[in-house]
Amino acid sequence: MSGTLFYLVGASGSGKDSLLTGCRAGLMPHHRCCVAHRYITRAADVGGENHIHLSEAEFAQRGELGMFAMQWDSHGYRYAIGSELDSWLDQGINVIVNGSREYLPQALALYDELVPILVDVDSELLRARLTQRGRETSEEVERRLDRHAQLMQTLPADSYRVDNSGSLAQGVAALLDIVISQGWQPAV
């Protein structure tokens, strides 16, 4: 039996990385679930994500060698999920990935057992988070908010939502509840 692929999407600043860190701490072996690392052409100390940094040349080489299950470009960087994903799913292991909103249609076409999960945040709180981190101009922040609003309207009807407007513990608990209750479980 194949594992379930949980495909997490949400606006920059919605707290996806923090939720995934919380999931890593909260998942136990009997849950048969892991969080996949992304391969990114962004330096390891940029952003808050626990990712594997690859140079442009390394990324291109791995892509040509078929070492990625999924790959996309966004905001000047290249992102991928390694082909180990397919092996894990084939072993009945559920996997959570930090996906791309734009890549979601391709991911849905590739994986029958894909569960989209949107990390949602109150728009004013999201604006405040983006402004506080200081990486974008006010115009760029507004564009990110517009993209998030558009995403809310284009997700598949069977998508799950995690409201990350409250405490981080509440958001992690909500995400873990979805992953544990909706993931493939072996017969006992």
C-alpha cells in the first residue's frame, strides 16, 4: 500500500517552516510519517527552512540525473523534492512536503494519494509578519497578500486548511491531526 503525500502550501510568512519543525518533533515512529527536506539553490542560512543547499550546477546535474521527484522555480531560486520521496511512499510511509502553490496542479497529476493542505493566516497578521521580517518592500508585501488571496480561491475543493493565526502549538496540533487522521495506516 502506498503512503499518503501531504502537500503543504501557503503564503510566505504563513508559518509553514515553523509548522514543519513542530511536526518533526511531534511525529512518532508509529505514525509512519516524515517531513521531506527540500533541495534549494538558496544558501542554507537564508530563510528559516531546514533545507539542503545546492549550487545551480549541482541542482542542474541532479535534475538531469533524475534525482528529483518534483522541481520548480520561484522567486529567483530553484526548488526540488528528492526522488527518495517515491521510495518512501512505495514503502507505505506518509510524507509531508513544503510545496509550491504554482506546482500544485503538476503534483496532483503525479500523485494519486496527494492531500493538499493550505496554511492560512489572517491577512492583517500576515501583512504584519511580512513587514516585520523586512525582506520585501510594502508593494512586494501587498503582491504576496494578493497571491495568497488568489490561492484561497483556486485550491481543490478537497483541500484541508490549517489556521496558523493563533499560537504555533495550535497550528502544529491542527496539522498533526490532519496528517495522522488522513494518512495511510498499516493494518494492525
